[in-house]
Amino acid sequence: MSIKPISDLRNYNTVLSACTADSPVFLTKNGRGRYVLMDVKQYDAIMAELKLIGKIVSAEQRVSSGEEYISLAELRSKLGV
């Protein structure tokens, strides 16, 4: 984990070189966390994971309310498995 003051962006090549796929750079402003720089692939993976989690939560809510639900046996019969 790399934490740098935002003033280090004056020499942005140094900051960017510290930013790798598995290690984002946290930028501080006035001693407090303000921004995060991360690899685009890491960002895309995080966003895809959040989208999937959102869909799972939505499905769980529909199942618990009885709105949409079929059993595993019904699914298998519909799929012909």
C-alpha cells in the first residue's frame, strides 16, 4: 500500500510508477485520505464484483419476498437436465 501527499502529483511519473495492478496509491490532502489511483484492470474487476453483488442482493430480496422463486427441481425440469 502506497500513501502519498497530493503534492507529489507535481512529479506524477513517480506516483504512477508506484501504482501497480495489486497496489493502488492513496493520495492525501491536508493529512487526510482524499483520492485513490488504481490500475484500470483492478478498477474494472472491482466494479464487476460490485455489480454481481448487487444482482445477488436483489435476487435474495425477491426470493425472500416470494416475488420470484423456483426450486432447483423446477429449474432442472425447465432446462431438461
